[in-house]
Amino acid sequence: MTKAILYGADYSVYVRIARMTLEEKGVDYELVPLDIFAAEGIPAWFLEHHPFGRIPAFEHDGFRLFETGAIARYVDEAFDGPALQPADPRGRARMGQVAGMLDAYGYRAMVWDVAVERLEKAPADEERIAAGLRQAETVLKVLTSLKAKDPWLLGDQLTLADLHTAPVIAYFLKVAEGRDLLARFADIESWYSRIAARPSFARTEKAD
């Protein structure tokens, strides 16, 4: 069996989700660096792996995938290691709900509207940041309402819901506004401390 290949950049939240999944499963993989924001643009060859020119893309034994959720589920089901999806239909549905919520409502608000806007724009658009924080507050409220009493989001089993959420929160916490808001949600802050202590989190952290 050939080594799994992941195409993408280490700064990407979605590449990190896929990498954390590979790490948690103990998969031997290669990260092929690909910067979609490079001045020269997206290389033509990459469009064979992802026709929309986004990251990550994945390849294993000639089987190609794009879309992070599909990659994560494939990695969980195709490789040995601890199961990262609940066994019951309701648990899997909740896992999909958490990931879908982050994709639809959390990622842009928390990463782009707050963190990137504050870190990379001068002057920053304060109205955009404020709107992003309002959306982020709703996301954190919903995560709190959905979180099980056990250590992880869905219970005592680490799942793809945790791995999908952690990189988004990590980017949000790059700025003071994100840290201040998370501090108001003790259950999620405690959960984040646990997942941030895992080797998969440390090994996929971008060096500044």
C-alpha cells in the first residue's frame, strides 16, 4: 500500500483538520506543500486533484479525493487505528451537524472576519470584526448546547467533530478578541485545552 499524500499548506485550517485525522489514525502520509495564494497562482497540475483549486486534496493508492469531510471519513474507514466516528446513527448525525455548522457559520466568521482581519489588515474593518464576533458567539453557544458531559464534544470518544472544530478555534484564538470570547464559554474552553494537549494537535501546528 502506497503512502497517503495530502496536498495543501500548513497555514490552512482545513488542511490541518485532514492532518489531525491522519495523525490520530497513525497513518504514514506526505504533506505536499501547495500555496493557493502564491503570486504565481494555482499550478495547472493541481486542478487534476481539485478542479476548484482549493485545499486540501488527497491521494491514496491512486484514489483521489477533495473536500475535507470526505477525506476525513475515508481516512477513518480505510486505515487501522481508533474509530473516529460514532457507531450509532444519532451520533454520526450529530458529528455531521457540528462539522456542517462550523463550515457554514463558524469558519468564515471566526477565521476570516475576526482573526485574519485583525492580524493582516491595516487598518482592520472593525465592523466586520464585530459582526464576526457576534456570529462566533452564536457558534460557541450552539457548541456548548450540543456538547456532551464527557471530555469530547460527543461524549467519551474523540471523533471527527472534535478534529473539525479544533483548528477553527485555534485560528480564532490567535487574536485577543477570540481569546476573550472563548473565556466566556467554560465548557468549550476546557474541551479546547484537552484537544490542544494531544500530539496530533502539536504535530500539525504551523511554526511561526
